Amino acid sequence: MRQIQFREAVCEAMSEEMRKDESIYLMGEEVAEYNGAYKASKGMLDEFGEKRVIDTPISELGFAGIGVGSTMTGNRPIIEFMTFNFALVGIDQIINNAAKIRQMSGGQFPCPIVFRGPTASAGQLAATHSQAFESWYANCPGLKVIVPSNPYDAKGLLKSAIRDDDPVIFMESEQMYGDKGQVPEEEYLIPIGEAEIKKEGNDVTVVSFGKILKEVFKADEKLKEDNIDIEIIDLRTIRPLDIDTIISSVKKTNRLVILEESWPFGNISTEIAYQVQNKAMDFLDAPLIKINTADTPTQNNIDELVSIPTTHFSVLFKAEPACSITLSAFLTNFFAIITVFYYSSNFHLTRRFGLILT
């Protein structure tokens, strides 16, 4: 099977759908003449022309609103933000119009629009260009939120997003556009709302999504040396959340670690943690662990902080309930975290849960 870059997978998905449906168009900053800020629309202006691949001014609120309004006249726009950090300027149109048109019109106006672009940390970019807002959009009813981790998923999910009759937030990691992966030449779709078990295991369930998932696979290689067999779940879709896949895995492994490149307060990990303890608490042999970025406005791209807050963490590490390590140290020693989690949980924490459950 051929290998293509993440940016090429995105471009192919948009181009294939635009060839089939003339109501689809692409609009955003530098998507036409410059072939996209990350070259994800390379060659599309030449193929589809300036009426369907449209460069815009630096006015996210304006062109987001144009896109939303055009859905009411039968169009299916793809709106590209140069980065989702800039989408904050246009978030009023996303939250107050795109997410609500169908309900406010009594079902008369669906809103088939895709808002896509890069997200989260990027190389040598400062605080206002390195944020992850998946949980913000996932909190809003009416929106679907997708964060693929590889070229294959990106193409299949983007095609499904373009065909969907509801607004979709499609977030691509800024540091993954050059990543290569196997993508078939024949057409395929990936259903929205289905997580995927990337690797089966029996000892610990590890849930993640987006580019940070690559670090889980690195940790897996280290963990094999200690005979710890982790199960890796890629969420792929944030909303609707495939909690059933996570619950089934936790019932098998009895342990859960959630890795998310996001601030720790009120994020996706928090929602997963609540649902797991609500639906599968009896199956947990230890408190789950959520691993996120530091709870601070500014992140240092070279030595970004990762916060590991959990009330039970002191039991595992004999440390303070909330501790922080550097990202570089975390990525190097992620396997050690799970190792301690796996072996230390059996005695003290199982008894602790036993007291709660009885």
C-alpha cells in the first residue's frame, strides 16, 4: 500500500469530495494562491478554480459567518483556519450559529459545514499559537469534534465529516502534516463517533488521541521490557465520544491511563474519568490516572510541563497529590509511570477501593 503525508491525505479527502459535489467549496486564509499555510490544499486552486477555492482576508469571524450562511442556500463549505488559535476570533459564528441553526429553525436548516485546521502545540510557536481547544468545542451540543492521529484516519474521517449534515470541527496537529502513513488509493470512509483499539493488551488501558498518541507507542516498547501489556485506544472522535469501547477495555484490564495534550481542568480526560467511574467503578483495581499539560497559560515548547494531578497519586509515588514533571522527562519515563501504577496498585489501592465499594 502506498504511503502519503498527512497533508496529502487531507488534500485528497477534500478534492475527492469536491469532484463529486459542486456545492462543496474551500475557503480560508492562504488556501488558494499559497496552497494552504501547511500545503494541505496544494493544487486545488488549479483544479477547482477561484470560485470554489477562495482566499480570504484575515477575518475569521467574517468568513466563518459567510460559510455558515451559505449552508442555508444549499452549500457545503469547508472553512480552514490557519490555526484553531485564530478560530477564537470566529467562535461566535461556530457556537451561536452553526451549532444551533438546525434546532432554532425547527429542523428546516441543517448546517453541513466543516471547520478544519491545525491545533495544539507547534514548533517554535508561543503561547497564543500552541493551545488545544477540543474540549471547548466538544462541550457545545450540536457540534461534532474529530482529532485524527494518522493519515489513514484523517482521510477517512474528513470525507465522512464533509458528507455529514451537521457542523464538524476537524482538528489536525500542526506537527503531523509531514507524517507519513499507509493510505489506500480506493475510496473508504471511517464512521464518526467510533474509537479504535490500535493495540490490544491485558494489563492497562491507555486512551489518547491526536499526535500525542505517538508517545504512547514509544512507551509501549519500553513497557514490553517489563512484561506489561497495554491496550491502546485512539479516540479519533471526541464528540460523540465512544465511551463503550473504553468501558469494555477497562473491564478487561482493570486499569486506565488517559493521555491528553490539554490543560487539566475540565478537559476530555475529566469527562472520560467521570463516565468510567460511573459505569465501570467495580472493575477498577486502582484509581485512574489522567496526564495533561501544566495548568499554566504559557508553555515552553522546548521543555513543556506536564501535570499529573490525581488525589490518589501520592499513594503510588509517595509524593504530593499534584506533581509536575517536564515533558521530556515524562516522554522518557512514561513507561515507569505505568509500571509503578500497575505493580503498586494491587495491594493498597485495591483495598482502598474495597472499602469504598463495601
